[in-house]
Amino acid sequence: MTMHSSKEQNSSKQNSYEVNFDGLIGPSHNYGGLSHGNVASKSNALKISQPRKAALQGLEKMQANRSFGLQQGILLPQQRPHLPTLRKLGFSGSDKSIIQQVSNSAPELLASCYSASSMWTANACTVSPSADSADHKVHFTAANLSSMFHRSIEHQCTAKLLRVIFDNDEYFSHHDALPMSSQFGDEGAANHSRFTNSYGEQGLQLFVFGRYAFRQNSVATAKFPSRQTYEASLAISRLHKLDESQVVFAQQNPKIIDAGAFHNDVVSVSNLNTFFMHEEAFVDKAAMQAELRQKFAALAPGNPELNSELNFVEVPTDMVSLESAVKSYLFNSQLLQLPNQDGMTLVLPEESRENAEVSAYLEWLQTQSTPIKEVKFVDVRQSMQNGGGPACLRLRVALTQAELDATNSNFILNDDRLSKLNQWVERHYREEITPSDLADPALAEENFVALDELTQLFELGSFYEFQQ
Ligand code: SUG
């Protein structure tokens, strides 16, 4: 591998990329109804899932991004069922006997340990690019996901995988998840945005939280949990060595969490110098926008090459109600800068085309003078039925050329790997999973065979616990 000096690394003249790392949807994809406050997860609880279709939809989305000329990365599914968690909870004996005991006495625990929820990689971790950090490294903090039991068991495997993919101390710095307590609830990049003029330039990071953990009398939700705390966001900004002048903290509107926006990426999405957001997304929108504008303009004073203006594209409630925003996942889209194109492209879930209010809004948006010039739609319905849209399925990692070169290239997709993955899915995934299928030890066995083969495809060795 070529070594680069840190001077070269920081050069703004270097090429830089936003690489989307999508989650490969695992073979146990099912509808467990596990996420309180996530309307789709609850309303599709215990429906029959289609794991093969789900994974193929995910791969097609990744291929579409590649066809736009973008670099596309991939993160792997986790070991499910996660029997080590069930053993921790007191179940013992052979794998088969544990599955039988749990399905008889605690089916909700079996569903939790079977969830393929690591597919939503926007919740895998928070990433800060090297241009922003005092030590000029890319920082990763695995999200503890402590609010939902089925998600709280993801972070160890996530952190391990990130260390395999970004395995170079010169460029990358890894942090384990924050302490597992409700005061430090952290949901990763789904509540984090970054504004910049170009991915390799210094940027401004926006940390969005749902509640304060230690402050009395702060505004709070009435119905659904606020998963991210201010204290967690603050800790991550410290870990990532970000300067105060480059961060803004803003509280998500509790009303909108109670309407089903359990993560901020359900009501806003950013790219470069543009913020596409619902007008009711934040508690104090005016203060947040003023601070963002002021800090963004101060990033590069006196550099005439840089634009110091931020663009806010706000969607008013009288054009798109909160209910339509949550149902259609209008904002859970990928806002992309495609190579050799002037404006930005918004890649939305099909569901937003089918919502009359949202589709009328999108028509109108394209007649307006904003950075968003084009809309495209993607079919990720299997994931959507668990509350995961196009933006949930991807983790954005801004990398310089040198950092991309230092990234494990097995995890950057090419034609060959995509075709192998499609074949792997066809070979191993069930067409359907019903809730009662989780009780069948043969399903666990099949999943392990599939994952074992996957580790060979990615040259990972004995990565999963069942292989050790
Ligand atoms: O955490 N759904 C996920 C969806 C995550 C969406 N991610 C972002 N918005 N970035 C969640 O609620 C449902 C699983 C089930 O019910 O089977 C679930 O975990």
C-alpha cells in the first residue's frame, strides 16, 4: 500500500468522495414488530417477509448508485439468530434446544435475536471525515442503539467490521459504542448531517438529538421514545476531536417524534451545502438555521473559491403533512451529487411517488430554483415495511483518495462482487419467512451456512461467533 504524508492527506486539491456503504440485507429479514415508535414496524408486525426479494432489492439499489458513477461500499449482515445473547439471558444447551426453549417461553426474545436490523447502516455508527477532526483522521463511533433491545446487540459486531474495513491507524480512528445507558442513547449517522462545499473540505457537523438526559424541564415526547440524547451527541463530538466552531446541536421536535419520526433522517436529509427538511422538524428552527449559517460562513473566511451560503429547502406542512412525510419517507432519501451534473438528485422510495401530496410536492419542487434538480425512485419495499428507506440503508463515509486507497477494497463494490452476491442470495435465502418459521432450528442452520460462505467471499476468516 502507498503511504501518504499527512500534509498530502489534508490537501484540498486531492480528490474526495462520499462513499455510501449500504447494508447487505441478511437472510433472516422478518417483521418482528420490535420498534415502538416506528409506525411501519408496528403496522407490519408478524406479516410474512420475503428475505430473498429484500436482499435483491438492496443489491439493485447499490447497483443503481454505481451506475450513476458513484463509489459504492457494502457492510455485511450480522450473525442471526444471535445465540450468544440468548445464552447471556440464561438459556443453555445445544443451539437447537435453545431455539426450542426460547420459542416456547419467550418468542419476543427469539424475534429480537433474529432481527436483520443491521441492514440499516445509517444507524451503524457516526462518521466524522478527516478534514474536520483535529488529528486529521476519519473517526468512527459505533452506535450503541441502546433504546431497542434487538438493536442494542449490533454494536460489537459493527465495531469489529468497521475495524476490518478501515484497518489503518494512519488514516482511521475507531471508538467503541458509548456506555449502554438510556442517558447515552445513540443512533448513529441517522441523526447526524454534515455541510461542506466539497467532501474533502472542512465541514460543519449538525448533531440532532431527541432529548436532554440530565436537564430538567426540557421539552419531551408524550407518546414515543426519543432515542438520541444530547449527552450522547456531545460525547461523540468530543471523541471525534471536533472544534466547537464546527458543530451545531439541535433538538428534534418531540411532536414529530410522536408522529413517527424516530430518527431525524425521517424528516430531513443533507448533502454538501444543502439541507432538505420539513419545516416542523426542529424545536427551534430559526436558531438552528442562524447558527448553521453563521458557522458555515466562518469555515473558510476570505477564501473566494468557496461558497459561504447554505441552502435550506424547507417543506411546509400545508404542502406535506407530518403524516404524509412519515408514511412516504420523502426525506429518507439519498440527496446525491452525481459526477458531471450541475444540480443534485434526490433518490426517493417508491412510496413517495404513490403519496398524492408528496408527489404533487415533488412536481412543484422541480419547477423551483433550488439545488435539487432531479428526482429518481427506488424500490426497497421489503425494508420500508420495517421503517427503513433508502437513506436508512446507507452509511455515508467521506473519504479522500488516499483514505479510499487505504480502505479494504473487498468492501467497495465492483461488477464481479455484485454478481457473486446476487448468486449467493439466490442460493441461500428463503423466499418467505413467517413468524413461526423462527422456531425452526433449520432456519438458524441455513443462515449460518450462508454467512460462512459470505466470510469466504469477503476473505474475512472466522469473523462470526458461530465460526469460532
Ligand atoms: O430502528 N426498524 C428500524 C428501522 C431503522 C431505520 N433507520 C433509519 N431511520 N436510519 C428501527 O426502528 C424494525 C424491526 C422489526 O420490527 O422487525 C426495526 O428495527
